[in-house]
Amino acid sequence: MKAVITVTGKDTVGIIAKVSAKCAEHGANIIDISQSVLRDYFAMIMLVDIDELNVSFSDFVDSMAALGRDSGLVIQTMHEEIFQVMHTI
């Protein structure tokens, strides 16, 4: 299974490192990353494999959201299928 992680907020040093480290901590393997910086604003979308998570998916979602709150970012995590349905017209 795969999940999509979106990260938005003010650009600071180490955002990708923090998010990547949290993924690794929970056993999520990063498949693809797209990120950009527009002036002072950071935006990133990650596709991660969640087959080897060492916590429940719900706990993973909560952990990523908590990292976002602690870092002044908004981090949202959802199953890839839900992401695709949300963005299909």
C-alpha cells in the first residue's frame, strides 16, 4: 500500500530531513518526492510505501501531524486511493 504525504508551511532548513527521518522511524519507505519553494513558502508531496509500517496507519498519520505542529508546518497523510478519489472529477 502507498500513502501520500503533503507538507506546507514557511520554508526553513531541514524540513525534508525531519519528514524523511519520521518516515524512516515508522518504517515508511519514500518512493517519490516533489517539492518547491515559492519565496518563503515550502510545499512538498511525498509518495511512501507503508507496507512495512511498525505502527498502525492511524498512529502514523497522527505522528506526522504532530511533527507538523511541532515544526510550524501542516503535514497531512492519507492512503493513495483516497487521495486519488479526492482529486478525480
